[in-house]
Amino acid sequence: MQITLRSLCLWVFLALCSIQTHAQILNDPVSLKNIQNSLDKIYNYEFDEAVQIIDQVEKKYPNHPVSYILDSFILYWKYLPIKDNPAKSKEYIQKLDQCLEAINKRYGKNSLDPEAVFYTMVARGYMAMIYNYRGEMMAAAGEGKKAYNAFVEGFKLLNKNPEFYFTSGMYNYYVEVYPEEHPIVKPLLVFFKNGDKALGLKQIDTATKVGTITKAESCFYISHIYLKYEAKPERAAFYMEKLVDLYPRNPIYLMKHLEAQLLSGKYEEAHEGVQLLRRQNTGFYPAAWRTFQGILEEKDRKNDAAAQKEYLAALKTPHDDQYTKEYHAFAYAGLARISARAGNKAKAREYYKKCLGKAEYRSVIREAKAFK
């Protein structure tokens, strides 16, 4: 849920930046273009170039909340996963605190001005995300509640711009699917407006076509939905291909594109990309490319010995709960299939049990539970 909260904050931020309001910066085409260009640079891991563009915005609008948000966004992507870097996590929170201070100075405390509501929601949402990742659940809950209250105020703006197809679609989908995955939260959602998963998917798809500054987020998260919940990896591959074409230097987009290709059986297309991803030899990336290499060895080359070696190596490398946890589940499932083919059902059941301890994708869970 934390990834959805962060995304909703970002999407409303981007959409608000494209709405013409009485606020000076949003009526400044040059600054709006700079904001969009800076985001493109961040997505493509061109952080120095992004800083130069953001500096232009900051020089023209000193101490504006948007500058602190963009600064925090650079920190989030440049030091991903930022929760593992205490110094940068502290700097990240400081930027968001500065954003909240700038909001109070510019709009007044608890202002219902649309921009004030929006910037408050973004800052609080990003705060909740980092506290959640660090295991500070009470702090995360407090910030999350404040972010949600601001989001409810901002919800009135969702029909004013095509960029909001994405936020509307995400709400419609996740308000239905999240309690399916986490029944314990159902009582908390009783007062929420009902959603519609089919409509949500349609709206997010529309956003990938008509959205301008929300296009990248739309493609990324509709892909995530098709991989995790809908078990339609071929649809995910379609959207992720757009992202790797637009942002070829982004390793997260490459990683998710390869995942979608492999799960949809496009092994030949994935070979080159897996070799490219292997250049990312630090952090959580080795867990990804070793798992992907294992899938290629198992499914494409039919070499169980080589696949087993890769899967075991993947499990010895760290994963990140947000981005690569599922790859350990993939590796356990692969080892289970190899054990089953070798006639060792007891070992296969053991691996599938470990798989279920990691798996969140519905397709992987079904596979593990179906094994007898």
C-alpha cells in the first residue's frame, strides 16, 4: 500500500502542475516545461542535468514548495532504496519538512488553497513512505492520515484534467483489490467510495495514451497491476517497452521490462536485456538478473543444472521488499519445479513452502499452492 500512496502523491503533483490556476508558477509555461524536463531527466538517471533545470525554477521562484519536492524526488531515485542510506534519508526528510514550512509561509497554516492542499499531500505522503520503509509504523500512520486528509480535499480536482485519468484509475482499482489481499483492512475502508477494477484499468490505460507528464507512472503501475494481480505479463510487457524506449538508462524500468518479457515467454527478446542488467552488480539488482538468468536456463535452454545454480545464487543475494522480493519467490518456485522433475517431491514441497513465504504475485501463489 505504501508504494500506492507514494504514487498517488506523485501523480496528483504532476497533474496539478499541468492545471491552470491562479498560482503564478502554474501559469508560467517556461517553468512548467522545466518541471516536466527535470522529471524526464530524473527518470532517465540524468541527475546532474535534472539539478541544473531545477536550479532555474528555484532561482525564479525561491523557497517555493515545488523546488523542495523535486529535490526530494532526486534523492529518492538517486539513492534508491533510500531507506538503506541513513544520511540521505535524513536529508530527504529535511527537504519535505522544508516543503511544509514553505507551504505555511506561502499559504498559511491548514490552508484549503488547492496548491496548499496538494503540496501538503505530497510532502506528508513521501514522509509516510520513508517512515514505513524504516519500520517506524506509528510515524508512518500519522503522516499517512495527514496525507489522506489532504488527498480527500484534492479529490475534487480529479475531473479537471486528462492527467487525472491515472489517479482516478488507481483509486478505482486499488480500493477494490487491496482489501482482497489484506482482509484485515476491510473495516477501515467501509466509508470509502466503492471502486471498479475494470474501470480502473481502463482509466489507467487511457492515461498512458492521453497523459503527458503522468505517462511514465501510468505505464509503470499498470504493468505492476498486470504482473502482480491480473497475471497478464504480456500486457505488462507492452507498457514497459514504452518506458525502456523513453528512459533507456533507468535500471528499474529495464528490470521490470525483463520480468514481463520472461513471464510472458518472450525468452529470445529478453536475452540481450538480461546481459545489460548484469552490469548492475550492486544492491538488489543481482537478485534480479540471477533469477532472470535462471528462468532463461530453465525455460528456454532446458538446462536444469545451470538454472539451479543461478536460482541458488540469486537466493544468496539480498532483495529489497519494494522492488525485488518477488524474485526470491521466483527462484524458490524454479527450484521446486527442478526438484519435481528430478522426482524429489519432498524437496519440491519444501521449496514451494519457502516460495509462499515470499510470494505476493497471485500467479506464483497459485502455482505453489497447486503442487501436490
